[in-house]
Amino acid sequence: MAVHSNWFLLGWGVVAVASIWKFWTLTASYRGKLRSSGAPPSSARQQLERAWQKSNR
């Protein structure tokens, strides 16, 4: 039984789209928090860097 390789590509495409959708929904609250804070991007970046440094200790 021969399976055409396009079916595998279609399957991986579905998995990729589902993964992107899940990531987008999981990060929606975080993105909303950043927008509502009104903080300039530089201060948001500094806050993220501090959090990253704390997590690496």
C-alpha cells in the first residue's frame, strides 16, 4: 500500500496550525496585560530580562 507524501505534509500542517493556535490562546492574557499596562516597550523588556535573570539563579 503506497501512501502519497502529501498526506504526511497535510498532517504536519494541521499539527503546526493547532500548535500555533494553542500558543496564541495561552499567551493571550499575557499580551493583554502588556497592552493594558501602557508601559513603553523598553520598560517591558527590562522587566522580562529581570524575570529571566531571577529564573536562572
